[in-house]
Amino acid sequence: MLIQTEKIQGVVILRLHRPSKRNALCTALMQEMVTTLTQYDNDPDVGCFILTGSEQVFAAGADISEMADMSYQEMTATDYFAGWEAISRIRTPIVAAVAGYALGGGCELAMMCDTIFAAESALFGQPELTIGVIPGMGGSQRLTHLVGKSKAIDMILTGRMMDAVEAERAGLVSRVVPDDQLMHETLEAAKTIASYSKPAVMLAKECVLNAETLSVEAGVKYERRAFHGLFATEDQKEGMHAFIEKRKPHFTGH
């Protein structure tokens, strides 16, 4: 198995496990990850995912040995890397917990998640030009959306690495924590997300993601209709009445 899975209080932790390859991303790992995420995405008892690697490396990149001798025809015929996009379509929130290197495909995988918590040791980079190619898993697009054109051009065209402090300042990551606190803080945040109504959480995520592609007017209209729609759920009644009654709500996902 290339993915180690653990479930804790409505949170599923997926840990990349290719230690001999520094968690390099290969087709088999992608298929295992997508299958696992899809399975749990449909589980009403799962409210959040954490995607992480080891203490030294999140993922050092795509598996170069798998693709080095492939031809242009093979790349296009298989639509290489297209399968990874299934991760961005998972409706349950995914938090990336990154320690050590997140380079190339590793950085792109982290950016496919909904937010990134970084250990102080985290290093992000898109060094594809150093091996004669460019980012192929969305790096040029997602990185630009997150940090802006100037910073993205700097990273992609020079291949330099960005440390955790700069990554937070640039908007690539949401939190920077000491290495020994990374999983604790990420798990606490994920458990908080998982404790809320799953339909509301999924719609909140969808509305935020829509802000990247819709106009403000269209996005606000979508958000308002999603808000209205939640009044058809039992969780909305439970949440609001719990607030009025000054008690903790008990959400069921209905």
C-alpha cells in the first residue's frame, strides 16, 4: 500500500508512504489515493481529510523514472496527470499537512487541497524547468491564483524553493506551526470542521471555490441560494435552536 489511512473522530488521515522514493507521486499512488478519497467522500461519518507525508518530506515530486522514457504520443494518449484532477473534485474538505519538501508534483498536490498547514521545515517549489519540462499538474495555474503572477514567475522560472514563512506571507499556506505540533494542530482543525453539518461544510467549500471562477455577482447569488437551501436540512433547525437554547448542537448530516 502506498497510502496509509487512519480515521479519528470523523477525520480521515491519508499519509503518503513511499519512503524509498521520498514519496514520489506515481500512477499507482494516484489511483490508490483517488479511490480512498472517493470512498470516504461518500461516507456521512467523514467530515474532513488530512493529506500528509513524512516528517522529512511531503512529496519530493512526481516519479521521474516512471515518465522519463515516455514519448509525446504516450503522454497525450494517456492524458498523463489528468487522473490527479479527481482530487480537486472531492466535496469533503482536504487539509494538507506539509513538513519538509513539497516540490514539483508534491507542491501541486498540496495546492489541490483546500488549505495548507505548514511545519516550519516546509519547503515549496516548482523546479520542473531544471529537468527540461514545466509543471503538469496545475502548478502554473494554482500557484498563480494563490501567490500572484510575479511570485509564480519567480518560483517557476528560477526553480527556487519557498520556505514556510514566505509561503504564509505570500498566501500559499494558511498556518505555520512548529514541526512537532503540525499533526496536532492540523487534526484539531480537521476535527472542528468534521464536527459541523456535512451538507453545510460541503456547500461552504463549494462557495469559496466558486469565487475563483465566478464573478462576484454570480458568486453572491450562488451563495445566497445555497444558504436558502440549507433551510431544508434538519441540521439547520438543530443548529439554530441550539444557539437560541444556549447548548451545543448535535449535527447528523441530514
